[in-house]
Amino acid sequence: MINTVANTIRGLAADMVEKANSGHPGLPLGVAEMAAVLYSEILRHDPAVPDWADRDRFILSAGHGSALLYSLLHLAGYDLPMEELKRFRQLGSKTAGHPEYGAVPGIETTTGPLGQGFANAVGMALAERMLAARFNRPGYEIVNHYTYVLAGDGCLMEGVSAEASSLAGHLGLGKLIVFYDDNQITIEGSTELAFSENVAERYTGYGWHIQRIDGHDPEQVRQAVEKAKAITTKPSLIIAKTVIAKHSPLAGSHKSHGAPLGKENIAAMKEALGLPVDEEFYVPEEVAAHFAAKQKEWAENRANWEQLFADWAKNNPDLHQEWQRIFSRELPADLESCLPEFAEGSAAATRDSGGKILNALAACVPELTGGSADLAPSTKTFIDGAGSVKAGDYSGRNLHFGVREHAMGAVLNGLSLHGGFRVYGSTFLVFADYMRPPIRLAALMKQPVVFVFTHDSFYVGEDGPTHQPVEHVESLRLIPGLQTIRPADARETAGAWLQALRTTDGPTALILTRQKLPLLSGSSIDGVARGGYTIREVDGNPDLVILASGSEVPLAVAAADFLAADGKKARVVSVPCRELFLRQDPAYLSEVLGDTGTPRVAIEAGTGCAWFRIVGCDGLVISMERYGESGPAEELAAHFGFTPEAVAEKIKNHCP
């Protein structure tokens, strides 16, 4: 039966790509046996309840082979009708060119950028172990599932998977099982062109359990999974030797990787496999009956777990209440009361304020967990007294990602997608580019991951231009669905964390300073939720409005004092989150910004071209349009013209 299922997958995948005249048929044809065994015999899932908490996860890291996943989901009984397979890659269809999270039940993450799915899976496997440590009790293993991955040569070449694999081996994630589709083919041709390493030895060095199998032999696939499950302290890599586009005339050729096979080649393949040559999207009755029977079996397994869960809930009512809350992403009531207080007249770097706020919130939000890329002493993101996650002990809340920013972002996405945690990760802002792909994917998948970036401008100082972000804040603001919040003081930092936690449909980037900032008179926790607000008002109508974010807000206030001495009344507006601010209703924006005839000025210690959207073509933007230099922060501020006197002079020259 498995071979029949595999050949049905081949026929469906080839027809999907051919009908769309676009796609990647080679992978689905090459891994069909592995996929058939996994989905009909091994995977613990239930298409009738696709979000069942203790289901096994399957990640198609090689997302270009999406026709494989769509075929599997349709055959297994997920809500993916045949009509959608026929609309593969078409506008408005559920079967996009690469799997998209949320489009179809059974797609656990958005894949396509190679290596991201692999690293997401590491996060999911880590989430399973961490939830088990928190919620399992003797006799009640309500969290006990596996994470399976199908990865190709491209996934293993990408650096993100190397970082994530190293971390997974270090943490001993024994319930992570990766099938490596070793077909030695990429778009350009044989992998001999650029990829000749010994993958098995590399992964042995990472601390993984390694097996080699014939990927076309169902029995070897079964046995490999059983052996992998027996190794509980190491993740497993099953190196499956396969032939791309197996059973087609283009078998073994790179020409089958990313283009339709062609009608003649498909006909030849179907004839060789005993499939009806003249019938597209053919599913044999015995295959439909096979999966219908499996659906009953899967439903029974899920019902058994539900009974176990009900018994656990009865015996552990407090744990059950907490489970229900965190999986619904419901925050504890009156979260604002958890915040620390900051003394009037005090000054602190927003990274320091952020660390105190994080710890205060963590005491009230037990699912809040995260870490840094080996920078917690600098980013202030360690949860005191909460322990560290390590191999064999997953009860802690502090994650140590090592110097692996790219993997950190992707692993955080996996943790969030799995459910059960609100996660954050931190590094210096200048390294945000190292993790831009997972930030973008978090936004695409609407995952509420919090990315904490510190050392946010040229005020980093002595470390020089390599460590002084200039374009980074603006580049983050360009990502649709990401709210980028740059608070001006401790109060706004508290508001930023609250806004991040209250946001459940997308990620947040918190941009924090290394240098101390004063607690500003007029700053507001609530104002952050509106993205911008008046922090310093004037009597009567203002002569101009100065807008700024972060460390430039106190600079704007000080510059306004200089202007006042010359008789110019300047309203100062703090804009911690420009995206939120621009979404406010026109009446509020008019109230804050004044009428259209009022001159507007924006100040930012970074590239500032997008501020013209607010200040207008005739407005003034005082920004940093060059790289920094090495030197003490105060000297750099004077050198680059970011002093109250220099700013006031520029404003007077622009608005005489």
C-alpha cells in the first residue's frame, strides 16, 4: 500500500506543477516513499482536529517542494479539497508556491527561505521539552510528541540551519528527527559544484545521532524512525539517499528541480507507475480507503490523549487553568500593576530600565521566556532566579542562544508557533541584519515574538562605526506587520513592553539605548500604545512641532528650551512607534501635529528619509546620513551636530 500511496503522491504533485506551469516537481517525486510512510504510519496527528496540542509536527523545510505537502494534506483528510490542488500557485488559492502558515490546517510554519523551517523545528522541539518540564506529572505525560523535518541540500547549506543544528545538539533535543533528502542536486546541477562536505561527520560533531538509509525503501524508513526514537538524548539526522524526480524520464536531472516535467514525461512516468495516463489528479480508491481507515485510528489516538488530559486537569486544576490561559495567549489581569516604579529626576539607559521591566513582568507572566545571542549582561534580558534551559533540564526560562543571531530569530519563531510561550530574543541593534529573515517571517506569520535590540545609535561610541547602527531602525520600520518601538525613557520603555505583550498578531522590535536618558516630565506609558503623543506642550498655538523618538526626545526638549529663549514656541512630540502613530485617526493626528501650516521638524540619530512622511516635503529632518566614528559618545554628539544648541540653530535657520 505504501508504494501505491507514494505513486499517488507523485502523480498529484506532477499534475499540480504541470497545470500551474510553475513549481518544483523533483523533490515530491524523490521523497514520496518517505512522505507516505511518515504521514500514514508514523505521524501522530488528526486532520479532524489539526491544532491538537500534543500532535506531532511535520516541517517541510524544503518548502519549494510544496506540492508534496499539499498532496499529503489532501490525502490524509485535512481541509484541502482537490479543487485547491488544481489551483496550485494561482491567485487566491490556498496552495501557494511555498507553504504558508495559516493558509491550510496542517501547515505548521511558512517555509521556502531555505533553512528557516529547519530552525523553526528546533524551536518547536525545544518548546515540547520545555512544556513537558512545566506541565507533565507522574502518570500524566500530556506533552509527549515529536518534531519531524524534511530538509534538502539547500537547507543544510544555509548558515541558519548550521547555527540551529549546533544549538539542537547542545541542548540534546532527542525528539527532533530530520530526514535529509540527499539527492545531490541543486538548481545549477550536481552538488559537486559547491557542496562536497561530509554531512554525517558535521552532524556527528554537532552531537546528533546519524543514520544512512535508502530513502525509497519504506522498511528502512520505518526502522530508522524507530532507532531515532530510541536515542532520547540526541536529535537525529536520517540521511536518505534518493533520486530526484524518481520514476520520471528526468530522474536524477537538475532540470526536474524547478520546472514542470512536461506532458510527455509525466505520461511516461504514469505509465511506468501504473497510473492512468489520461487522468489528471488521480487518487485510487484503495488509497482513499487507506486514509479513511487511518482517520479513525488517528481520531482514537487523539481521543485517548484527550481523556489523559481530562484526568490530568482534574488532578491538577491550577496547572490546567494556567495551560488554558497561555495557549489562548491571554495575559494576566491588570498587567500594568506589575510594572516597577521609576523615581522622578532619575536617569537610566533604556536597556537597564528594560531589564527591570522584563523581570517585573516575568514575575506576572510565567510563560514569558527568552534569551540573547550571548549578550544578556549587555542587553539586560536575563530573568533573575528563573534558571537556564540546558540539556536534560528544560525547566528554566532563560535561553542561551550563543553567538547565533540568525538561528535565535528562527528558533523563537518555532517556539511561538508551537504555542505555550511568549518569547523574546535580544542582541545589539547593529546585528538585526543577521536575523532579518526570521523577523520578516514572524511578521508574515503574525507571530508575537519580541525582538529586543540595544545599543541603538552612534552613541555606542568607542566601538566605532561597525557597532553603531545608522540605517537599522528605519530598515526595521519598513517591514510590514512589525511594530518598531523606540522609547525615550523608562516610562516609555514600560509602555513598549506592555504594547509588545498585548500585541498577539505580529512581532515587536524594541529599540533600547546604551546611554542614560532622563525620566522626562510628561512621558507616558499609555502614550506608547498610540505610537506618538505630545510630551511637551506650549501655551497657545505652537510656532513649530518637533518630533523625535528614543534618545532624541530629551534632545528635542532641550532644543525647544533654546528656541523658547528666542521667542519660538515649540511643541515636542514623542513618537516611539511611527507605525502605530500613523494608524491613529485623523482627528488625533491633527491634535498632536497641529494644522498643516505649522512647520514640523524630526530628529533622529539615524537615517531619516521616512520622517518626511510626517513632516512633509517642506519639513526639516535632522538625521544621521553617514556612518559613525570611534570616540566618546558626548564628543560624537557634538561632532555630528546632535546637541541642543546645534539642533536649535538648524531649526532657526530652517524656520526663521
